[in-house]
Amino acid sequence: MIDATRTLALIGSAAGGVEHIRTGLIEPAMARGWRVAVTLTPTAGAWLAASGEVDRITQVTGLPCRIEPRMPSEPSPHPPIDCFLVCPATANTVSKLALGLGDSQAMTTVVEAIGAGTAPVVVFPTVNAAHHRHPAWKSHTSTLQDAGVHLLTGDDLWQPHEPRSGLEQKIPWNLILANLDTHVRPRG
């Protein structure tokens, strides 16, 4: 394994593709010099715990895969972060981030990162066409962009499909990793 020169906070939400987050994103990111600290939304955490992926993520990263918040007296189990990536991000996750709703460990982590502005925040929404057409979508994405959040959108990354019709679409892990490299260069 390559020595990590930067730390990525990866926040995964309950969208299709999250089940491949270890092999599609975590392990390739580590091979590119990232140390990866994973936090999952409660539903994504339940999905990945049921399949044994939470344990595999912890083993591969050497860091606890966070789902639940820690006690106030406990130190953070994750190191200082160079970049935050929310991937995959559901419409619910994007809306909560735009509204500043930290109702879980995963959302609190990113809401605070957006407010602090000390590290880049990158969000890859995997939403369908109905979410794109919702009247609140444009204001939510505009709010995030105005706050400096880098939204990875466009038909070359993700083509919005009608609800329950795009199940074969795969997350473009390599394009996401390449985008991260434009925001945080390796040290040294």
C-alpha cells in the first residue's frame, strides 16, 4: 500500500452503489495516496453492516467506520481531514446539506465542514429525474454551490433517469477520484 499523503472523509448515503463503495472508491483512493475515514448515514450503515461491509471497511482503512455519534467526552476516531466527499448522495442528503440539517453523524460531519470552509467538500448526487424536476432541487444545489461545495453533476457523470428505471447505471468511481485529485494534490 502507498503511504497516505492526505485524508479523505468519505460520507456514504443509502443510494444504489453504496454497496460497492469499498472496492469502487475506498481501495482505489488508498492506492492513490489517500487515507480514507468513512462515515455512513444510518440507513447506509444498516445496509452495509448486514452484508459485513462495515467490518471490511474498518479492516481495510484501519479506522472505525462511523455510523453513530461519539460521546462528547470521547476523542474523534478520525484524523484531520483534507477533503470531504459525499458519495453516493441521495436527494435527501443533498437537501439536508443545503438546509444545514445535521440529524445524523454523517450529516453533522458534512454540515460542519461546509460551515467551517477549511477543506473542500465534494458531493456526487445520484438522484433521478423526478428529483431534478422538484422545485426545491435547483435552490438546494445553488445554495451548496454558493457555499463553495463542488457538485459533481452532468450527463458524463450521472444521467438522471425516471424513478426505478436506471438501476443498471453504475457510479463512475474513476471520474470521481480524478476530480478529487483536482481539489487536493498529494503532499510531498
